[in-house]
Amino acid sequence: MQTRKMTSKTRLFKILCPLLIGCFTLAIAPAMAQQDGGSGYGGQQGQQQNQQGQQQYGQQTRQKADFEDKTIEKFAKAHKEVRDLQEDYSSELQNADDENQARDLQSKYREKIMSVIEENDLGVEKYNEISMAMQRDSDLREKVEDKM
């Protein structure tokens, strides 16, 4: 019986592991939904906005990210708290007994992460913008790490 339960937990963890990986980007979904404009199912407006977003992303990747120090400080504080929440989430997810409990945990931590971002005077969109900029701008990444 113990072996079967361990197997179930292992299987559950393997199934839900992408949720853990996606936890860092949980905040992206609301921003993307807002950006989509609710056009749904491939509407022309949604496609145009998507093309504009891709063009803007292409322009952003060619230039260095430029954020005020105060914004970087807010982001660094929020980012540290989000990482701590991710560790807690990972630990609790490993102990989840079933998929419903895992979904509840995901919802709970998504709300906590969004709350942390808002409490640090950053919108989800700004948080994601800085997070993506860090991936391509090593100077920005160093600034954030120094403030953490």
C-alpha cells in the first residue's frame, strides 16, 4: 500500500511538474488576456494586436532595457518574494494528495504572487516586462541581483 501511494504521489508530481515550472510566469496570463482584448477565436483585432506585440518585442530585444532605479528596487523586492513563494509552492505541491488539491494550491499561489506584485507598486504587465528584459539584458540582471 505504501509503495502504491508513493507511486501515486510520484505520478502526480510528474503530471503537475509543468505547473511548478509555469509558476514563475503565472502572472503573464492576466496580462496576455488583457492584451488580447477579448477578440477570441482568432478575430482580426486579436491578430493585429498579436502582430503589434511581436513587432514591439522585436524592437525591445534590440535595445537595452531602461528602467528607473526605484522601479528596479520594487521589482527586486517583489521578485525575491515571488521566488520564496515558488519554493513554498514546490514543497506543498510535492505533498499534494490529488489533482484537486494541486489545483487549489496553484490558485492559492497565483493569487499570492499577483498580490505581492501589486503590493510592491508594480503592475503585472510591468513585472513581466522587467522579467523578460532581464533574460536578454545582463546589465539589468546584475542590477536586480545586486538589489536583492
